[in-house]
Amino acid sequence: MTLSVCCATADPPARVARVLAPVRELADEIVVAYDARVDPDTLGPVAALADRLVRFEFRDYVEQALGWLHSLCSGDWILRLDGDEVVSRRLLELLSGLKHEHDVAQFWLGYRWLYPDPGHWLAEPPWSFDTNRLVRNDPATMWFPGLCHTVAEPAFPAAYPDAPLYHLSWLVSTPQALQVKVEHYLVMPSGHAPEVIEQDVPAFYRPDVASHGAPAPVPPEDLPFILNVLAASHDAADARGVLEDVPFVPWADVERRWAHRPIPETAYRARVLPLVDELRLRRGERCQVPVRVGNDGTETWPGGGHRAPLVRLGHRWADGAEGRTMLPGPLGPGETVVVDAVIEAPSRRGRHGVTFDLVHEDIRWFGCAGPALRVEVRG
Amino acid sequence: MLSVCCLCDDNGARAAAALKPLRAVAGEVIVAVREGMPPDELAAVAAVADRLERIAPLGWAAQAWSWLHRQCSGDWILRLDGDELCSPALLAALPSLLERRDVRQYAISRRWLWPDEGSWLPDHPWGTDRQRRLYRRDAALHFSGRQGTGAEPCFPARDVPEPILSLGALLRPERHAPGRPRRVRSAALDEADRAAARGVLHARADAVGDVVAPPVVPAEAVLRHWAGRALGPGAYRARVVPVSGPRVLRVGEQRPYHVVIHNEGDEPWPGGEDREPLIRPSYHWLDAGGTTVVFDGLRTALPAPLAPGGACRMPVSVLAPAAPGGYELRFDLVHERHRWFESPAAAQPVTVQAA
């Protein structure tokens, strides 16, 4: 089992190098993607440490790039670190034993926001939570919703080791800079409910104006790691050097792996055919109807109950009643799958018709419905 | 590596003929047969199996799936019934199916041969039959064990059009064949499928070999892995140790408390949202006088299977009571629809304040 550590950042390269240094010996690969707005001539400290360094076209928030960032990694496990985070000693111990770990798909790490000084953290929400930053590089289970403040889609089985990550935002920013983040994140599309965002985002970035309990002390074993990263500001002046050949990745390449990318009209082509001609059901009876779905469009639909672009098999009765069935797995261009659509017979006796079509939720129906399935309702 | 497993009821020679072509792609072949299988049939199966198990009678086949799959050690498992065979097209497709990393489970088309070995039933429900028979051997693989079921659906899954061929209707028409009043259409099998089916259908056991019949696996040993088993009192031993969580909550506030759960019983817990036996951490709220004011706390799914003797650290979601006051938060586990564990008190005082 091998480990990739990845980081997408715009943070000062001297600090990022210190963030990554403790995992250098444990990681089989370190992949760093730098916001292309950062002067490439300053990336020397990171280039000296990373196995792969690229510059990418940043858009609105880093979560848009997570699918792409993880696709650059080749290890069996992937740990993502931000440029303002610090690993704990117990996390390093966990990483050193990963090669023997076969039974877990994801590790959820405790997230500890340091405040008001390097020796304390806020042990309560919204500053403290578990985050699945250490994931198996398994294309069957690893997926990123791509919305602001979201991480990987949870996968089973998972573990919650006592192996925290420390967050330095308060210690490396000014309240004014953090307030700018608040204003920015309040208007970004989020994976959380609006009321949660409105309450948590201002508090999260501005603990100085939020109410909270007494901060908890950082274990002495972790304090040196934190102080070492914070000391990066002292060596920033030595970090300059001309770097050549750092590849640039345009937004179009990043966007291709973003779940909420715009979907072109050419994607909405499909063949949808129920494999049954007629049914006889009792009133209200539920049954499964095998429906063959062929993707004749240009996009892969990820399938599942939550993954965007959320395309599902829909059915509609003549009276307007609708239902949905998820695709059982990804459906690429040219691929076909049989979906067992779950339908419920109308409550009125008589002859009815139900049509099947793909639907991109909240966007549109594909308009590919075949002939209606005839349903005779009795009893 | 692919494991092939098969539960064979009666005709060992037929199962052996069906399994033999799989030897080329499988790393191991594991066959379970019924206790009373005749020696010549047993010898036929033993000739193709890496492991042969004899099992005592069960109520229904699906009760054996969890146990049978636990005998397998491959990264992937393909299960065949004793009256099925892989079509030559499926055999050819298997290597590429096993290479895919973005799939956890395949649903394979199954063709029912009827009314003769050269024909099959193309119309619903026979013609649309798909079976979840090829899957990764990982924690997502689960069997409810209910009668007539196979592996539980698992995301992401894909279809395999190259079929399994079922001889069930030909061998047991009283159970599987279309009823007489119903007019059903049949279609011709292609020549390769027909030849493969004929070879299996007419396979006969040779003279008795010198196979030593393995000891019979008792039904209790098989049913110990069945999801629908009844748990004995020895299962309900656990310890829940709170490790972190707030001492003060607001009315109606929901917060995670981290606990370490020790399975000190004699049964594995499967974990997850809906796997039987469905065992989940929860809690009770007691007021200052020791009266239970909330008995059924929120449930949290175990994040992973937990074996006897094992422990897992996890967050448990807790919802504060509706009225301010001093309370005791008491963690426990519940076997849904059966009982609470009544674990040794894992309690901590919590003050609930007005919102």
C-alpha cells in the first residue's frame, strides 16, 4: 500500500514546504497544485519537496479542484493537506502504519482550529469536526461533491482515529483577511444548508467575534510541529529562485472532473426502453420494471442517489405523478444499463400508462421517453 | 484473484462440468455440497474444487451465502448455483471485468433454457433476469440471507450482458418453468452456448474415486454467519467509553460525542445503515432524579464491522433534551427491534441550558 499526499494551495511556498516536510519520508508521492496566480518564481521550496508540482487555474473555491487534484495521485491512499494545516504526531503514526491497512475505505481526522495562540484549539463546533481527508484511492468509492466546504463523499467502512489535523488560519491571517473570506464563502454554492452556512461561516473564520468556550490545550507532542510551520515566515526571504517547466493546467481540465461543471446540450441524449409491454397491478401496488437505459450523449452520468450531475431514471403517470430510481453505477457515453425502476400503481382502477425518461434533477428531463408502458389496475 | 464459489444441491458431476472451464480464470474454486451427496457425485466435484465442504441441511440456500463467501480469499468472487454455467462469452469477458477498478458489483444477465437445451426464454420475467453474482470481496459485500435473495445491491454496479445459463427450468420444471396456461416465446441459443449447456446437462459421474468425504459442517456453524440469525445473550456484551464531548448543551442542540465502543460479546456486528443484525450506538437521557426522560436517543450507524474483542472510536450524534436542567447522558447500544444491550453505565453529567 502506497501513500500520496496532495495539496492545492495559494499559501506562501515556504510555509507549504514546512507543512509537507513531516510527511515527506512517509509519502511515496507528494503532489502539489499551486494557484496559478502565485508567482511561479517563488515555488522553489515546494519544488524541492514535491514529486509533482503543477500550476492550475483557480476559479472560485478549492473544492472545485478536488476531483482533479486527486486524479493526479497514484498512491493507494491519499491524504490531502491544505497550506495552512499541520499534522499531529498521531496522524504521522497512523500514516506510517497505512501499508497494513486493508479494511478501511476512509479515515476521518479530527479538525482542530488553533485559537487564540499556537498552544490552544477550539474544541467545539463549528471549529472542531471530523473530516475524511485520508481516503483510499479507489475509483469505486472516492468521489467529491465539489461544493464549497465539502470533502469526499463518505464511504463504508470508515474509521475515526484520534489523529488530528491542526488549522492555522487564525494564526497566519489577519481578522480583516478572514472577514474577506467570510464575505466570499457566504455567496459560494455550498454543500450545507443555507441557515448552517449563515450561522457557521462567520463564526468559523472569526472566532474573535463569536462566542465559544475556553480553548483546549494542544498536546505538548504536537506543539513543535505547529511552531515549525509558523516559523516559515522567517525563511520566506530565502525562498526565491527561478523555476522552469512547472506545468500549467487550464480551468477546462480542472472543470472536467468537477461534479457541478456546466453540462452541454449534447449530453442529453439517451435511449430509454421498458423491457415489459404491459403490467397488471393492484391499486397502490409497488413493483419493479426493468428499463434499459442507453447513454447516447457526451457525458458520463455518475449514478447513485446523490452524485452530481444527478441524473436518474424518472417515470411519469398520465395524471402527473412521478417517481425516481437511481442509476446503479456510472453510465458513460455509449454504455447501457438495465435499471429496475420502482413504480407504484395508481389508486384508480382501469387502464393507465407510465412513461420512463432520464431526468437531470432541477435542470431538465431528457425528452427521450419511449412508448408508455400499459398498466391495468385492478382490485 | 478470482474466487468461484458454488452451492451444489444434488448433481456433483453437472456442477463439476460447469466449474471446470472457470479453472482457467479462477484462483480458487470452492464448492459446498449437501451432506448426503453420493460418493461418485462427490468425487466429480472434488476433481475441480480447491476446497470441498459438506454442509448440513438448511432452511433455504440464501442462509448459506455469508458463510460460503467467507470461505473465499480472492479479491473478486463469482457465485454460481449448481444448475448454472457461464456462457463462453462470459468466460471470455471475465478477465476484463476483473480489471475494472470503478466497479464493486456486476449484475450478470441470466438466460433460462427452456423448453429444450437449445432454446431460452427471452421475455420478461425470464429474459430480464439479472443476478448480482460477481463482486469485490470487501466490506461492502453483504447478504441479507432472506429467502430467494443474493448479494445486497452495492454502488457502483454495472451490467454484464454476457450471460450465465440456467438449467433450472429444464431440471426442475415444476419449480422454474413457465406454467402451462401461459404462452411464452422461446429463442434459439447460439451454437457456443448450446454446446456448453449440453456438456453440463449431460455430464455424468465417473466411477467412484478415492475422494475422502470432508466432515460435515454443522448447520449452526453456517448459520452463525447468517444475517437473520437469533443472537444469544452472549452477544449483548459491550462497553461504551465516552472520550470527548461537551458538558454543556443548549436545548434541542445536536452534537457529536466521541466514544470508544468495545464489542465484548461473541457475535460480530456488521456496521452500516441497514445491515442485520442491526446494532447501533445510542443513548438515554436521565434527569437529576434518575428518571429516564428520553429513552430512545438518536441512532448512529457503526462506521465499520466490529468483531468480538474489537473496539472502535466513533462520533455518536446526541440531541439535547427539550427542557433546561441537569441530566445524565448514558450511552448504550441497541439491537434494533430486539433489545438494548444495557451496557455498564457509560454516563456523564451534562447541563442543558435554554436556547
